[in-house]
Amino acid sequence: MTAIPLSRASQLLPFLGFLDGIGAPTESALERNKLPANLSQNPEMLISTRAMTHFVGETARCEGIEGLGWRVVPLSRTVLSTRMTGALRICSTLLQAVETVVGNAGYESSNLGFWLEETEDSVLICHRGSIELGFEGTHQMTLMRTAIILSIVRLFTPPDWVPSDVGLASESGIEPIVQDELLGAKIWPTRNYGWLRLPRSILARPPRARWPAARSSQEAGAEPELDLVGSLRQLLRSHLTPGAPTIQDAADLAGISVRSLQRELARAGTSYRNLLGGVKLDRARELLRQPDLPILEVAFETGFKDPANFTRFFKSSTSLSPREYRRHQVEGHG
């Protein structure tokens, strides 16, 4: 079985900022879609792409917001990860910026596709999401990807530059806000992937402005894993607080049944319980290496509401109490 599609939480933050600004109930929507409540504190964390996409589509529909995916990018260009933002800020030409997006797309979301198709006098920068078209929210994510590309191009061109033609992969109509922004461009509805045409004559242009700095000083995280066990491990790490997800929660986030998840994990030689225990233990060890972090907080961040249960879990796994493990680490014996 393939990996669970994962995305950086940074992609969802502009949506949350916009929705909070209009008073939309984001907390309940996050909970309903089983997304981490603390994702705004860690933009580099990996979350379920399916859950994120559904959240965006459901909220746009319930709040009656057309073109939500298009609206959020100009308001907050920090939709990209620390890694992508840093790479874009040092690009010396538009072509280098486009190649940077293509080369780093897999870091933003697993199975996210960005590639170039060349013609005699132009280049198409093409994009395709990891969630099948027709799933609620995919149209909004298509709009967001197109708006991001356009924003990047406009750092090297006049701010009102419009491409000659654009392809939008969507089963919905094209909203007036998008048509107005792309006035003068020919918009082609497509079925499989979106694209934006760049004339070769602008590819060598130097930047007119820089992509905004990342909102977070956090270090770049690990790339999304491309196998089921690895991606599930990364997903669980983001969901430990305030309590670890059940196997039903994990299956819902993966978009499969509990039975299918159990079967695939068994084929990989593990179980959900063992996998979750390993994620908790790895996280606990990582936090315990921070000498000033209270044990109580380590327990909470590892998914335990009762510190006594955390101590029992840790000692049964390592033969050391959390305090003993920390002391060994500080003394250099661990």
C-alpha cells in the first residue's frame, strides 16, 4: 500500500488566518476533520493532506466563500515551508525560482507534482495535487497552487503581470474573483492537472522583490515518507497531543478502513499499538534531552494526561525512569 499523503501545516495557516478574520468556527472544524489543534504552533509539522483538503472545502462551502484557495495567498505568502521560502529568497532568475518549486514540491506535500513542459516559445509550469479530483476541497487547493505560482512569477515581473493562458483542473466553474485577477488570460478547464504558461522571454529576469521571510524560525523538518509505515509514524507524531489518536482516527486520516490498515501493518511486520508506542518513545526521548523541560510537560507532549502512566510506559520500554534517562543523557552515559 502507498504512503498516507502528508502536507506541511504551513499550507493550512493562511486559511485559518482568513477564516478567523471573518469569525468562522475553525476550532470545531479542525476537530471535526481530526486535524491537530496545535498545528499553528508548528508550521513544519506534517498533517493529513486528505483532512486538510476536506477542511478547506467543507469550510468554503459552509461559509459560502467562493475562491477561498485563491483569496488566501495574497493575504499571506507564508503558505510555504521554511525550506521552500529560504530557497526562493536566494533565486537570481525566474527560471531558477521555477526550478526551485519543481525540485522542492515533494517536501511540501508527499506525491505533490510540479513539473515543466517546454514548447518552442514558452514553458508550462504544471501542478497536480496528491488527492483525487472531486474530493471535497481539491478545487480550492488547485486555486491555491495556481495563486502561489502566480505570486512567485510576479516577484520577477510587474505586479499586475498576467499569463496568456492558464489551465485549472476543476470540476467546478471558475469563480469571478479568479476571472477578474486573470483578466486577459485564456482560462482552460482541465481534468487532470493545472498549468500556467510562461514566455521564455521572461525566464532570465532577476527578482523585482523577494519572497517574504518565513513566519517561523523553526528548522526544516523531515521530508514526507513514501511508505505506509513511515508516513503513519510521521502522522502520529503530529497527533500525540492532547491525546494519541485511536486506530479508527488513524484510518480515517489515511482514508482507509481499520481492517485495511491493520492488514497492511501486519504485512509490514508491526501493529498499530507497536507503531504508536515507538512514536511515543522516540518523542519522549527527544524531549527528555531538553534538561529544562518539566517531566510533566514531556508526558503531555507525548500524549499522556497522567504523568504516572507516562513514567510506567517509559520505564517498561527503557528500564529507566524519565528522570534516570535524563540524568544519563546529561552525564553523557546515554
